[in-house]
Amino acid sequence: MARVAIIGVGAIGGVIASLLEQIGRHEVFLCVRRPLAGLTVEKPEGGTVSVRAAVVTDPAAAPTVDWIMVATKAYDVPGAAKWLGMLRAQGAPVAVLQNGVEHRERFAPYVPMESILPVVVDCPVERQAPNRVRQRGVMHLKAPESALGRAFVELFAGTPTDAVEVPDFLSAAWTKLCNNAAGVLPTLLLQPAGVFRDEAIGDVARQIVRECIAVGRAEGARLGDELAETVLQAYRAAPSDSLNSMHADRLAGRPLELDARNGVIVRLGQKHGIPTPSNRMAVALLTAMVQKMS
Ligand SMILES: NC(=O)c1ccc[n+]([C@@H]2O[C@H](COP(=O)([O-])OP(=O)(O)OC[C@H]3O[C@@H](n4cnc5c(N)ncnc54)[C@H](OP(=O)(O)O)[C@@H]3O)[C@@H](O)[C@H]2O)c1
């Protein structure tokens, strides 16, 4: 049994809470910034799970725990960090369940490096209301092979999750980034995934991913040339009306994970002297469009 705090109970945090609820082995605390009256998660295997974990709204009243899982958006890290002082009173590790490749860098100002566990999350899930989440498929969690990674995976033993340690976490994170990077196009165009079926848009998507592959390789990730086509075909095979989470954020007027998903490719490309014109243009256009709306 472990005491587990989840900071950020949206789509991903909600699924994590439901999985831990299903096995009933851990004491779970939901750290939220607005009161949460119950949480119901629709499960892919059918039925729903009602999460009965304790809800905490005040970081100053947070309990001391054994594990912390952060599932806020990447741009909400400073807010998430306000919870860490009390939760980490005994040095609990922090699993960062966010997109991108800079999990450690984001939390380095707040947590010692050896206590940060980056996690790659794959899960088709939407938050339908503040207290209702619809999980449409299995959650896949990848953590680096390490003592912390092993302890993290063990927390999920007995849950219907695919939680694993991977020997080459860097490549896993960059592979996911390649997927996310192409998602900037529907977000820019305000058209769902069906837009990838257009030949010209497909070519731009391949180019965005090729830049990500080049920068990822310079960072040490092992990424095959075929990944650009794999990513495009996955988007083309998705339901034509599906929305990626950055697109959903734009429609809802929320901030965007643009820096974590595309800005990082431009920044690290610059560091390695690798041109990233497609990502650079996407970041500039989307930033200008969002600023114009606000
Ligand atoms: N959704 C997916 O399908 C998916 C799949 C794979 C990976 N991811 C990644 O997983 C991460 C989480 O995404 P998500 O889709 O779960 O986001 P989300 O549904 O927007 O949930 C984020 C949650 O964080 C909360 N939050 C923000 N600041 C907080 C603070 N200071 N204290 C407590 N809670 C705070 C938000 O609270 P409010 O309700 O008050 O705004 C919201 O409930 C992102 O990096 C995303 O890219 C998502």
C-alpha cells in the first residue's frame, strides 16, 4: 500500500485515479485547484468507476505521501509545483505524466533530479466535464528502466494498464513527440484529423516529423526514417472527426502545449545547428493567431 497524490485531475489524472481505485490497494489524494464533487470515469472495458479518493484543494493542507503523479498540462508546471512542498515532506518521488521530452527540465527547479521520473503516456481519453472522464482505450505508461521506474510500474500491478519500464526511454519520448508534433496542423487549421488525408497537408506533416526525427537523433534518440510515414498513416487511419488535445485546448480558449510539442524542436534544433523551418513556421503562425484572439 502506498499513499499516492495526483496533481491535476483532468483526462489523464482522472484515468490514473480510476485505475488505482479499481485495485483499492493504495490511499489516493486528488490535488485539485477547484472543488471536485465526485469523479466518474467511463472505462473502455465497459461500465464506470466512481473515484472515492480524498480531495484536497489547498496546497498548504496537502498530506505527506509516498508517490506524487503530476498530470497537469506542461504549461501548468509552476502551479503544480506549489503542491510539492507539503507532499514531498519525506522526499517522495515525482512521476511526470506529460507530453514532450523535457519532463526533468520542467521540474528541475523544484525537485532533485534523482526524484523525478519522466513517464510517456498514451491513452485515448477526453474530459467531458470537470467530474466526468471518458477513457476510450487502454492506458500505456512507459517509464525509464530504473529503481524508480520499477517502483512506479509496481503501483499499477493488477490494474488494466500497460505500465512498463523501457530500456531506451529517450527514444520512446521522442517517438511520442514525433506524433504530437504533427498534431500542430489540425490545431492551426481548426480542422479535425481528416485534414491529414489531403496530399499537401500530408507532405507538410511528413516534413514536421522529419525535423523532429533529425533533432531527436542529435539528442541521442534512435528513430527510423519510416517514422514520418508511420505518424502520417496513423493520423489518416484515425476517425476523420477526431481532435488532438492541443486542438481541443485551442477550441476551448485554453493555453496551448505548443512549446512542449513544437517549440522544443525549434529550440533544440538551434542548439544542434539543425534547420527546422516547418516547425518554426507552425509555432510562429499559431502563436500569432492565438495572440490575435486574446
Ligand atoms: N488527453 C490525452 O488524451 C493525453 C494523452 C497523452 C498524454 N497527454 C498529456 O498528459 C498531460 C495532461 O493532459 P490532460 O489531457 O489530462 O489535461 P487536462 O484534461 O487539461 O487536465 C489537466 C488538469 O490539471 C489541472 N491543473 C492545472 N493546474 C493545476 C494546479 N495548480 N493544481 C491542481 N490542478 C491543476 C487542471 O485543472 P482545472 O480543471 O482547474 O483546469 C486540469 O484538471 C499533458 O501533458 C498532455 O499532453 C494527454
